[in-house]
Amino acid sequence: MAKDALDLGIHHLQFNQDSSCFIVATSFGFRVFALQEDGPVKQQLNRRFENGGIGYAEMLYRCNYVGLIGGSKTPCFPTNRVIVFDDKTESVVVDLPFTSEAKAVKLRRDRIVVVLERRVHVYTFTAAPTLLYEFQTFENPKGLIALCPEDINPILATPGPESGQLQIINLNQTNEVPLIVAAHEGALGALALNADGSKVATASAKGTLIRVFDTNTGQKLHEVRRGTERATVLCISFDAESKRLCCSSDHGTIHVFDLQDQEAAAASSLLPQSLLPKYFSSQWSFAKFSVSASRSICTFGKEPGTIVAVSDTGFVYTAHFESGGDIKVESYPFIDVDDLAAQPS
């Protein structure tokens, strides 16, 4: 009998910085799974807390530190606190309290970034964190944030102070005013950085268009169309070379876009792009597939031409696609339903 997301107690899914693992926040604690080149994922860790659940979890590559925010009907930690948990010693090493609910936490080796409804706080990653910077944002109930882990280009991307704005901050140049980009007409719905922090992708709350911007200049580089119907974009990911983009939505579909094709089309078009209606000038996905869930995350696999998606129904999907759009999808459960019976109530 299939179990839904509520039965599984999954509250949050997220890949780590190099997409080699994903972490699952549950009503019982958190789990870490490693992606395998030869097939199914392998569970690396199943950390259970007797006193409640986790609503948000963030890995730092594969090290023993995990950022946590309490969640579920009975949170393990108050939801206005951000915890850094050392799984090696099974202890809390950082506990940051706030006057309002924490929405998200991001980790670098040298920084802890906390997202509140209208502010972003940046701390040193030390035993006694020091608050370094605060940035104002528009209402951000989803905790949208992207943080580049690279030391050379430590870019932080957040919603801007006004609806539809994107705010780009270089944490090595905080004496400069953040770069504000008018990304969308409506509020942002999703955002993601590429691996080196040179590009950022955004979707609006409407979820029909995804735009890619240069993080240094704010110039719009690409515009791709997920569809024409409103949807909530849940996840956006670049491939390692930033030549392709994938996204998931609450429609249960994963779309794959070729950013190189759009560059070629723009260069060869007989009409200036500004004269083309948006519906025609936007690049559509060249491949897509469905997952049996309204919540999922996606990333590019290590093998060329592969997408990995993880759903809150407890399944991993591996899709192999060709440039022409042909796609083959395999799926398998990553949570053993029988194991749930052993979870603390």
C-alpha cells in the first residue's frame, strides 16, 4: 500500500552542495542518502530524536555538521532557533535564537546564513557565532536563499527589498551596496546559483518563466518557459557547466532546458528578441518527465545526460535523456515502509 507524504513524515528535502547526497527532514529527525553511480541510493545516516521532528535540514558537503530548524506537529527544537548539530558527537554545537520563526539556514565552511520572514542574517561559523551582516528582504515565507560555497566567489542571493526583486551580495565585498535586479513582475518563487556563483536562476510565484542573470552585472542571460499554467516551482538546478537547467514544480513534472540552444536561437533570429512576444521568444524545455508527487527536488547526475529527482513520497527517479528529448525514467523507493513502523510516535 502506497504511503503519502504525511504518512512518511517528510517535511523537507535538499541536496548537499555538490549533489552527491540529499538530506530528508522528518517528523522523527533526519536522514542522509548518498547517490550511487550504479543505481539506488544508499542510506548514510538515520538520526532520530525522541522529543520531536525537524522541519528544515541543511548539509555542509559530507561533513558532520548539519543545520536544523525544528518542525512537524511537535518540533524537536523551537522554530525560532537555528541549530548546528554535530552528528559525530551527537550534540548541538551552535544554537541561534530569534524573535520570529526561522525559515531556512545555509552553511559554508566559514559562514552560517539564517533566513527570517523579512531579513537575512550572516554569522561567522564558529563556536560562538558573531553576527556580521543583516540584509532586508521582501516577505519571504518560503525562506528563499542561495549561497555559493566557493571561496573565490562567495555569492549570496536573496529576494530584494521589493516584490519581484533579486538581491545579489558578494560576501567578500559587503562594503558595497548589494546588486538589485528587477527579476520578475511578481514575488519570487524560487532561486538557485550555479556551482561557481557566476549565474543565478529565478522563478516568479506564477511559475511560468525562469530567468538566468549574471551575478556580477545583473544582466539577464536567458529566459526559459516552464509552461503557460500557473505552478509553484520547487527547485531549480544548473548542471556542472551551466549549459543546462532543470526544475521541478507542484505539477509533478521535471523540465530540462538547454541554455546553449537559446543562445544559438537568439543569435540566429531574424527579428530582434525585444520585438518577439514573450511566449515565442522564451525557450521551452527539450525534455520532461513526471513524478508521482506534488513536492520534489531535482539535480543533474554525475553521468552525462541524467537527472535525479527525489520526491516526498519516498521515491528517487533517475532519468536518462538525449538531446532530441527522448527520455527513460527509472524509479525506486529510498525509504523502507516497514522501517517506519519502528519510528517513535
